[in-house]
Amino acid sequence: MIFGKRGELRERGIQDQLQRASALNILINAISVWNTVYLSKATKEFKKNDALKERLLPHISPLVWEHINLPGTYKFDSNRLPVNSLRPLNKN
């Protein structure tokens, strides 16, 4: 994943570099957990429709983020979404 500053840590101090690296690790972990939740939902949906090809399961990974817009400004309103709700699966 290279974006923004071409994948370089430009902070001078080691403490600042470690803080940046830790923040990136948290971001990657959050994306992985979110993708895992949706992959689980998709797997259940495919099983329900008798369309799951179980031989393909070892080849999928939650470690992708092409579908996530990393740079930008984000506004979160926790009151807008009901607890334990997920957006619908993309049927493409």
C-alpha cells in the first residue's frame, strides 16, 4: 500500500516514525476486521443460495483494500447507523 508520501516515513524522530507505523498497523487491522465481517456475510449468503464454491475459500483474504478510499476527510456519525447493521452486499 503506497499512497500519500510514496510509502515513506518522513518523520525525523524515531518516536514519530513509530507512532506513524503504529497508526498504519491499526488502520490495516481495522480494514482486515471489517473485510472479515463482510466476507463472512457473503459466505453465508452464497451458502444459503447453494452457490458457494468451498474449494475457493482458501484463496480469499481480508487483506485487500482497493475498495477503500484511504486519503481524504472522513466524518462519522454513530447515531446514523443502528447497532449491528451492515450495508447490503454488492451483488456484482
